[in-house]
Amino acid sequence: MSQEFNLTLLKELEQEMVLNVLCRDEMLRKLEEQRVSKLKIQLQQLWRKGTKNANYGSQKRSCARCQKPFGILIDRGAVCKGCSHHICSHCRITVNAFLWKCTLCYASEAIKEKTGEWFFEERAKKFPTEGTK
């Protein structure tokens, strides 16, 4: 969003104030960009750490996040509604009494909330032709 501004119509003090605001805005944008980048890197690391090893055996017999084998009666694993992977009880985060998510899905959703990405996804769902002009 780099636009040219004509500051010649303003007094010197007003010009200085406008330039200070623009510099502060640029600094805040860079900080926000760094923050979002850091969050996405953390999510990538969590994703790599929790990705199923192809040589580890059947996907349904071990946790997709920590690769811990499931028990026969206790901690048999359950399917995450977000990613459809089988998850052990240690790799679940309870959202409310009726809903839980795996650590990866929970972190992904938290990052979308923090960055505002959820807004653009929801807008694209409601208005699918928006922005294709």
C-alpha cells in the first residue's frame, strides 16, 4: 500500500506529524508481519513434529501426532474431526465438554484467529465470486 501523498498543502508541523504517523504505521506493519511469520514457522515445526512416520506401522494403531501405540482397552485413540487422524488422549486439547481437537488442528485454528486469516476464509465461503473480477 505505497501511495504518493502531496504534503505541500500542509504546514511544516502538519507535514511532520503526518510523516511520523506514516513511519509508525510502517514499523507496526513490519512488526505484525514478523509476528505472523513467527507463528506460521511454529505451526510448521509442530506439523513436522506431529507428522506420521511412513515406516512406523499402521496409521490406526498409533497416534498420528506422537506415534505412541494405542492400547487395547485404555487410550485406544479417537479420530480428530479436523484432520481425520487417529489421536491419543495426550495429544488432544479439549475445547469444551463435547469437542476436542488434536494439537495440530488446535494450533492451526489459533494462528488463524491471531492473524485474522479466518475472516478471509469465511468471506471467501460466503462470497465465492468476490475478487475474481
